[in-house]
Amino acid sequence: MMIKEITKDNLKIQVLEDRKLLGALAAEAVYKQILSLLEEEPYINIIFAAAPSQNEFLSSLMEKHIDWSRINAFHMDEYIGLDGNAPQGFGNFLKSRLFNQVNFRSVNYINGNAADAKVECIRYEVLLKEFPPHIVCMGIGENTHIAFNDPHVANFKDEMLVKVVDLDLECRQQQVNDGCFLSIDEVPEFAITLTIPTLFSAKYLFCMVPGEKKAQAVHHTVIQDINEKYPSTILRKHQNARMFTDTQSGIFL
């Protein structure tokens, strides 16, 4: 059951009964957009987020009848220096839940263990220029980050498409709160991330944000002035952005 639907600037926000319904309705919306785009394009490019907040959405999306062979897949961020087989790696997260489960046209990973992280950023930037994103499936962080654009590194006018960033303490603590790491000491301090203009360049943004730990971030996204102190507020300026929350994350709406 949908509890509430509101619009803030351009951002359409739905509050659903629980995170399972959130995932199902978000997947249906993304599915319909994929079908529509594939009627116009020979193939499309989708960027996916890797986080527990995306579990229900990804599970529901996997149940849809989609011609994955016409989709190029990307992910939006990756830790630097984490063991290549670590389940906390965002590429590994998506590999197990999506990328290895269907036959994509291509899957394009960010290599967090590249010999030179800045060269890896350039390599991935070239790919994104060749395959500009049509859809971004994302979440927002407890500190309102999008991808790994934490408030202290967020730049709405970033000239780079992909960059190396240091992660703030709140962002790193979230990884512990999510159960991905046992302690903050285990969480890498640096990452490679797609920048905000790269995410914003997609034709359609779908943002899935369940759970009580995201309630304050959702509140800030909606009520704060649009500024880099609260990176997710920029979603309100996109022409085709939708946010899906549940009764826990959307409690203040």
C-alpha cells in the first residue's frame, strides 16, 4: 500500500508501507522505463548502486522479463585497496546479486585495486563517455551522499566524471551500521566514485531509500536548500527523478 505521494521541486517521492513493497514498485518503475527506452534505442546503459538498501529492489528487478543483452551495466563507486574477493566490494556485491545472474551486453567494473587509481578513473570516464547513462538506480547515504560524494567532496559542477575521494567518518560508520564491516577500522578510507554531474547526466534517476537509519537523510533531501552540504538535495533539480521510501525512512515527510 502506498501511504503518501509528494513532489518537492521536480522530485517525485513515494512513501510505501514497507521495504518489500518499496523494492517491488521501484523495480516496476525501472522495468517500464527500460522497456520504453528499448523501443527507441538498440541498447541502453544503466548505473547501479551497491548497498543493502538496494536488496529488495534488485531482487524484484531480477524477476522481470528484460532483454538484458541490450543493456550495458556500470556501478557507481568502489573502495580503494579492499581485497579483490571481499564481499564488501561494490562490484562483488552487484556481481552476486545481478551482474552474474543475467546476460548483460557488457558489465563494466571499477577496479579499486588498479596500480594507479587516477588512471583507473580516466579509463572508466572513457567508458562513460562512450556509453552515456540512460538510467541510474541509486540510494542516498546517512549523510545524504550520492555515490561516494560525501558533503566535503560533493561538487555540483564537478568537471571530472570519475574521481578519487576520501570518505568521511559518517559515511564509513554507515558501512558498519549496515553490517558490511565489523568496525570502522576495517572500512577503507578512500574510494573511486562517479561524480554528481555524471549521475545527474542520466535521463532517469530512481532512488531507493528504505529504513529508519535513512529517515534524517530523506528529511534533509526534501527540506534543506539545494546545496553541497546535503548532496542528495540536487535530486530535486533533475527533470526525471523519483524517490521511493518506506514508512521508516519517510516518517518525517
